[in-house]
Amino acid sequence: MKTHLSKWLSIVIPILLGILIIIYQYNKFTDAQIEEIVGYFKNANYYFVILSVMVGFMGNTLRAYRWKYMLDHLGYESNFANNFMAVNIGYLLNLTVPKSGEISRAVIVKKYNNIPFDKGFGTIVAERIIDIFFLLFFMLLAVLLQYNIVKAFILDKIPVQLLTLLFIVGLVSLIIIILVYKYSKIKMILVLKEKISGLKEGLLSVVHMKKKGAYFFQTILIWMSYVLTYVIATMVIPETSTLTIGAIITSFVVGSIAIAFTNSGFGAYPFLTSKILLFYAIAEPAGTAFGWIIWTSQMLLIIFLGVLSFIMLPIVNRK
């Protein structure tokens, strides 16, 4: 009963939060501003929307191909088709239960390629750790290029006292988790340690694999595809088409954080995008429309590829 309740809460709460953000934002708009937002949707240059979606598709393809390096290193055969469909299904499921997509990817390769779940999941966790480092790199780049704006945005939206409290709570929680994991003799913890041994092998595959150069080169290509997707999308409406590289990197980082720490950015992505673009003299209706156009186009791609992969996965593996 408790498991079902927590599962439903993990789905419902992020969606409700996104809905509340949308209601809060749109209650601030006048009727004229809402008409202006609708006008941006009608007059958007959808050639660039399609082009940005195509580049986003390439990012998915590269991620699926790169995954094969780690799985091969562990001694398990995987094929590109299954990897690609697993990635697509993972993105789709992340739209419902946050981070459930990572688990589903490991489940899929276990079922269709006989790769142990803990090892497959370890490779996916390793991917996510690398993604965090790349996101941190772009955050640092944004600070270096647009220090005053980043500082003003953070102080305006998140009070320093709250940031300090979150840091202290996070640090104390991490120390407690490490101490409990290291010294506890509780049966559940001991079982967890046993399970993590397989996870560790998957995690360390990125360190010990032979084709590290190719893996990291493709990682760079993946993140370049993300940035290029955003750069192309800025051409969708006239107001964002003149953004400088510093403004693009900064707003890209804000959007990435919204997606990483919410339910795929539902509600939060357009809201935070519009707020950061205010610092670049782009009116909130234009920034909001821009955020929704990008977010909606990418979500439609995820839904299309995810549903298609759900259908094709058992057909491709019917033998």
C-alpha cells in the first residue's frame, strides 16, 4: 500500500507543482499579454523548430551508441537498436515518474540482452555523473561569461539564506548516509552493499574501458548537440535571435537545471527561461512563448520516439 502511495505521489506532486507554476505565471499576465504569447506561437519560424528537433534526435542517437562502449567493456553484447529504444523509453518514462527512465533502461537490456540489472544500471549512473560534470562546466562557463547577471538572477530568485541552509542540510545528510553505509550492521544495509558490488563494476567501466577516448569524444558531441539544439531554437522568434553567446549559454544552463531537477521541466522550464531572459531585455511574454515552444517541441520528440520504441522493441526482438 505504502509503495503504491509513494509511487503515485512521485508522479502527481511534480505535475501539480508544474501546474501551480503555470497558474502563478499566467495569472500575472494581462489579456493583451496572453494574446501576445499566442501570437508568438502563430508567427514562430517552425523551420528552426524542426531543425532543432532533428539535432535533438541526433543527441539521443549518440547517447545510445556511446552506451555500447561500457556494456561491451563489461563483456556483454548489446546492439544499437535495443540501446536506442531503451534510451527513448527511458526519456518517455521520466516524463511520468522522475528518474524512472534510468531504471527502465537497465531492465530493458536485462530482458533483451541478458545484461545483469545492477551492472547495466551502474553504467547508466556513470553516464549521469559525467552529465553532471558537463552541466557544472557550462554553469562555470556561464558564471565566467555573465557573472553579474548570474549573480543577480540567483539572488533575485533564491535567497542566500536558503542556499546556505540547503547546502548545510545536504552536507549533513551526505555525512550521515556515508557513516550509516560504512558502519551499520543492519541486514538491509548489508544486502544493499552486496547489490552495490555489481553496480560498482558498471560505474567503474567508464574508467577502465579501452575506448575511453571515443567515449568522451561522443560525450562532447552529445553536449554539443544539446547546445546546438538551443542555439537553433533561438531563431524561432525575432526577440531571441539576437542573443549573444553569453546569454545563450546562461539561459541554456538555467533551462537544463529546470529539466534536471523537476519532472522534465514541466512548467518550470518556460517559467525560469522567461525569468533569465528578462535580464537580457526580452519581455516576459516573449520569453515565456520561447520557453514553451522549445519545451513542447522536445517533449513531442520524446513522446513520439518513446511510444514508437515501446511498440517496436518486442517486434525487433521477437526471436
